[in-house]
Amino acid sequence: MGVAARFKPAGDQSVLVELGEGIHPAVSAKVRGLAHLIENQGKKGFGEVILGYKALLVHYDPMVFTYSEVVAELEKLVEEASTATLPPARLIEIPTVYGDKWGPDLEDVAKYNGLTPEEVISIHSNADYLVYFLGFTPGFPFLGGMSEKIATPRLPTPRISIPAGSVGIANNQTGLYPTESPGGWRLIGRTPLRFYDPSWEQPFLLQAGDYVRFVPIDEEEYLAIEAEVKENRYVPVIRSYS
């Protein structure tokens, strides 16, 4: 994890800052630490910060900084990033109904890995997944921590439309679709939770640095939670993660 920070120009108003290699919680903590410092120091000239697995894209005002000046500022902040105090991690439970019409690819995932569907569900739901960042569509969480025992290639032909709340697997990753969209992930289940609403004070239910846990439920429970979500009565289970 001791890779030196690398800075690359990204157009005339952005810098790509690489802080490590691969997908690893320690690298993610550095990325989130640097983003937290930039966003909360209130220094004039910095704009939007976009997170990735091992890097972040930092927008800046070229009327305030030259490229060399913004890199010099970021180098100072990188030194602080590894010890930055981040917001406490949260654990969000994701009630999920697996298989059948809710997860039409569960059988294929099981067959590919030489497992039963019940074994896939057990492996998938017995892990806590770190939210590295959000992207692709509004609120789509890129998660780390899935067992290689259930890793499965993407579909050879993506679906044109995937229902919101669908939970899927693509290679060695799992994730969920907050909104209806096209996609090529293998769908193993669906959750009735709502993850994105522009009318919320914080539009996204999940944030980088959170952990999620998929909790198996049956169809009856799914429909009951779905009704509460539609009436804005459902309160997601969120607690401190330690």
C-alpha cells in the first residue's frame, strides 16, 4: 500500500490523483481521506471530486490555480490523507429476495460455480461489502468483498432493461441497480429499497465508506417492504459498523 501518489492532467481543469494499486480497503481509505480533506477545507479553487477504486478526479478553477500549483496543493493534502479522520462507517442492511423472477440468473451462477442456489445465497449474504464509490447510474454502488466462490462472468449480451433494486454479479463483483437501466450483470435477486431520490436532502442512501449486508427475505416480506417504501414509511436498518 506504500505506492507514491501519481498526478496526471485530465483536461485543463482536472487532475487525476492515483493513490495505490488494485481494489483494497486501505487504498480506498486514502482516496476517501483525500476527498474528505478537499471537500471540507473550503479552499478556494477546488471543485467537484469524483472517487474511484484507487484514484480520484479533482476539478479545479484554472483562474485560481495553474496545473503545477494545484498539484503542489494536492501533494500537501496527500500527506495528511492517510491519517484523515473519516466519518464513522455505517452498515446498511439490504433485504433481498433471491431467485425465481426476482433473480433469474441465480441458477446459472450456481451451475457455473458448481454450487446449489442455496449455497450461492448463503455465500452472498454472509459477507459485508465495502462501498468503494458510486457511479455508472445515480447511486450505483461499486462494492468490494465478494467471495471468489460465486464469481461469474457478465452476460454475453446485456439486457436492455433491468428493474430498479436488482442485485447482480459480474466477474468478482456484486452490486445493485438503484434505477431501471440496461446492464450485463447476472441477476440473482432484488431488493425493494430505494437508493436514490433527488428530493432527499442526501439524494443517495449509500455513501462511499459504508458497508452493506444483503439479508435474505421471501416474496411476502419483499411485497410488504415494497408497500412501505412506496408510502415512505419504511426505515432502512442502518447502524454503526465496527
